[in-house]
Amino acid sequence: MEEEDFYFPDTDLDLSFTSTVTDRTFASSSGRSSLTLSFNDRLSTSSAITTSSTSTVNHRRQDPHWSAIKSAKLLSSDGTIHLRHLKLIRHLGTGNLGRVFLCNLRGDSSARFALKVIDRNNLTTAKKLSQVETEAEILSLLDHPFLPTLYARIDESHYTCLLIDYAPNGDLHSLIRKQPGNRLPIQPVRFFAAEVLVALEYLHAMGIVYRDLKPENVLLREDGHVMLSDFDLCFKSDVVPTFKSRRYRRTCSSSPSLRRRKSGCFSGEKKYEREEIVAEFTAEPVSAFSRSCVGTHEYLAPELISVNGHGSGVDWWAFGIFLYELLYGTTPFKGGSKEQTLRNIASSDKTVNFHVDDSDSEEARDLIEKLLVKDPRKRLGCARGAQDIKRHAFFDGIKWPLIRHYKPPEEVRGLVVKKSTRAHGGHVIAVSPRLKKWVLWRALCNLLRGKSSYGGSKNQSNSNYYHYIGKSYASRKRV
């Protein structure tokens, strides 16, 4: 039977929206649940809204979802979206504060949405009501391909409903459980981690500290790209963007031409240090501060557990845990109980233990070790944010401005990707500096040869420019 046959009754929507979830201690079908021990962040709780509202900013103005929303608003008597305009198809899952349904607009089945429904009568504390307003406020600010779009907020009776993007490929936690050994090969890890990094960078640039990164909250769109979800544990802070030049030293492989210019004992060297002056944009909420202990216990940073105050560095710690779990199928400080896990994280004697010795993961291990530094002042990312993490060798070869157009990895079991003509021709594969120089040199020679042969610039295919050639990381066979 097709999904379209599973419609809820049209008569009384309240009967379909009864929610029994009142805390984060529920047993999630997708994996671990988050916890909330206290809540004293600097967020205001706004009063209940009785009309629907739609986001005014979006990077996909030509998206059919927006066209469907605009058409429905034009047909509405008051120009707003109401619950009666939505057709529920099936229940998708249960979250912290409510339930999520798959739906579409009545009379238009082409565009599907996810409807998050919160029953305010079941939210018995001001803390939980504040979390609802926090999520709605942050969703209304987002405008990014790896973050959800808020199409409408609907407040009717005692329900608050958020109409957002639907991710048909489920979440990353469920996906990695379908892989051999509950692990992903290095290339898919690089792909998903790069997109999550860009999403976190955007949130931090807006002064938003996420605090709930885990595979369960990384959803997968129909095109295979990521979409972060669940923003009720976020908090906001001031951020001062800066743009300045910085000297950056890196070790590179020497080219044959450079070695020919060297003489004597230096002629056999294969490595040299190069200093670059890089124009750097930084927007990290370094002044962010909260004393709340919120999140998933396996992903909590040491300073968060101590309840002495934490900032945006907790997201970079969680990013290190996230990388580790994708690569090794577990988290590095996991104990026999929640209490033991928290003790392992907080203990200065417990360090990261890598379960598999794999030379292909050398750069990944180095990045994880620099992210899982227990002192946030020394942790990678805490000073200049995502800029320092992007420059790590693990992400070599990625053209960050083109990241949204990369093809998702094809070797991931269970990932069904909708074909798109906009997909980028390359994959997120590391490229050695020496090979990168050779490719650029060949491209320059071809360009000059084209100009000399035809007396001017020539229209040439850009497929070589977008195809990155480098070290191939094959999927490892596991028992």
C-alpha cells in the first residue's frame, strides 16, 4: 500500500495530536536521548502566538515547497497557514517536546513537509515552554542548505506546530547502524563531517551555540546532504565578526623545479615549510557563557559536566566525538553506565583510545585528538572557530565554496539519493599537496597552450577543474 493511503481523519486534528512526552528521558527509537539538568540561559520566553507565521528569509526562493506555501496562503481567507490546510500522512517519530508527522498541503501532494507538534498543556514547567520558544526563534533565523527551513509556525488551541523540511533518508545514527561494523569508510565520514562543520560554522557566526550534536540529530535529505535538527537546547550570545590577515605555516612536498634550484645537501629534501598570508574571516561567539548542563551524556564536554560555565567550545568537543563515532561505531569515553561515562569524560587521566589501527585514518585521529582536548582554552576551534578545523589535513582537497554541490558517497549502504542535475562532479577526497601542484601546473599549461593556439581564451570544459583526484579510500571489509 502506498504512503498516501495512511491519512489521519480530517474531522478533529486534536485527536491525532495528543502527545504524552513530557521529558527528555523517553526511550528514543533512533538512539540516545538528551538530558537537561538545569536551564538558566539568557533567552526570553515570548507569549503564545495565535496566528501562523512564515519565514521571510530563504536561500531557495524557487523551491517548490515555497511555491506550495505561497499558493496555500493565497487561497486562505486570512492569508495564513492553518492546521486545516495540512494533510497528515504518517507519524515519523517522537522528540523531546512533541511528535513529528509527515504531511503535505491539501490539494498539493507534490511538496512534503515535516510537522513538529508540541502540546503546550503537557509542558508543565516554564523551562520546557522556553525550549519551545527557543527552537521556534532559532528556526525562524536559519537560512542555510544544511539547516532546516521554517515554512510556517502555527499556534492553534494549545498546540504549537512548526512546519519544516522533511528528510526522507532518516538520520545518520540509523544509517551507520546499517553499515558493516556500525562504521563508515573514511570518505563518507569526510563528506558528512565537512557538511556538519559548515552548518556549525553558520550557527556560531549567528551567535548560536548548538549543544546537541550527535548522529541522531543529523538528518539526511533526499539528495543525500545533511540537515541538522533539534534546536531547543541552543543558547544565543553576542558575536563580533572579524576579517584580518594571518600568517600560516604549512609543510609541503617540494616540486622537482624547486629541488633543481637547490644545491648541495639540500637537493635531496622532499619536504619544505611554506609560509602563507591568508585573509581570514572569523565569527566565533568567544564570549558565549552558560551554566546549564544539557545534551547527550556521551557527547558532553568536560567543562559542561563541571557546571562551572561553558561556551561555544562544547560544540567542537561534540564534533570530535561525532567524528570518532562515525569512524569507530562507538564513542571514546563510553562506560558501563551513564555515571561511568561522565566520570571518564571529566577525568584528566582518561584519554582517547582508538580501537582500530588504520593508516588511512592518521589525519582523522590527529584531528580528533586536537578536538578532544579537555582544556577548552587549548581545544582546536575555540579561538578561531571552524577556520582552524577546515585547514586541518583531514579536510585537504575540499573546495569549501562548492561543498553543497558535492556528490554524496555512493558506497554507503541504505542511502538512497535522488538524482539531481545540480550535483557536483567531485567527491570529498583528500589531495596531497604535491599532486595538487601537479594538477594546477597541468591546468595552467593547458590554458596557455589553448591561448597560444587559438589566439585568445577558449571555452573549455570545466570538468577537470571540478574533479578532484587523490588518495582513494576503499571501504574496508569487516567481519
